[in-house]
Amino acid sequence: MRVGVGEADLVFLSPDGRELVVVEVKARRGSAGERRPESQITAAKQRKLRSVAESVRKRTNAGAAKRPLGLRIDVVAVELRRWPRRSVVRHIERAVSWRASG
């Protein structure tokens, strides 16, 4: 979903209906010894994802509900490997916190 400040790869409502979940998908080709795809989520990317998530909530009007929805940012990391090795997919809930570290 494109919003003014960027785009969200995937947007979902959590199973309990209390959170809007913005998902960043990172994929990488290579062997198991190389850097993981989620290592591409830098501090700058985290700031961008926070802005995108807020904009998505505003655009979808999810914040105007009787009880405003919470926001969560997850990451799906995909390691694409050549056969015979299997590709790996990891879902990391709450991968980006709402407070900048440091």
C-alpha cells in the first residue's frame, strides 16, 4: 500500500482485531553463512517504517474507530537458496519497536 511517506509491503488486521499490522518483507539470495535478510532493517529504515505505519492507519481510517487500533510492525525474512537446500521464511512479530533505541 502506497502512502505519502513510502509504502507498506503488506497490511493486515491482527487475529484479535486490536492491531493494524504493517509487514516489511525482506528477501535475500545466498547461502546460510551470509547475512540474514532482516539485517537490512537499519535504524533509518525503522524510522521510515514507523512513519509509513502511522500514515497507513490514518489512510485506512483505523484510528477513527470507537477504540483506535494499535499498530505493530512485523518483518518477514526470506532466504532464497538453491536446490537441494530449502529456502527459509521467518516471521518476526514486533520487529520494529515504537521507541528509537540509543
